[in-house]
Amino acid sequence: MHTATPQEVTPQWLRFAAAESYSGLGRTTLTRLINTGDIRAARIGKSIRINRLSLDEYMERHVFGGIEG
């Protein structure tokens, strides 16, 4: 039986710092996306956890064809 190591496990709910690192978005942007309902988050006590799947879906919805310049 294979037991997952911490490097193999990607949590479904991320802390702010992990969500920032994962997505490349800043805390202010993540807060705005949570407040507008664009991404899902849960409050547990004073902590907030951001749903990784909703973050992935948000990023996929905002993919565009290329950078013009």
C-alpha cells in the first residue's frame, strides 16, 4: 500500500499564503474575488480557507489567447 507524502498531497482548501503562491495572485485580489463570489472560501473561526477547485475554475474562465503588445 502506498502512503502519500506531504509533497504528493494538494489540499482542497488553501490558506491565503498557499493560495497566493498557487495562483500567483495577491492577497488583495484574492480578497476581492472572495467578496464578489468569484471564488469560494470558508471561514473557520478567524481563519479563511480558499477552495482550490474554484480558484482553478476562475483562472480557466479568464484564459485568453495571447498577449498583445
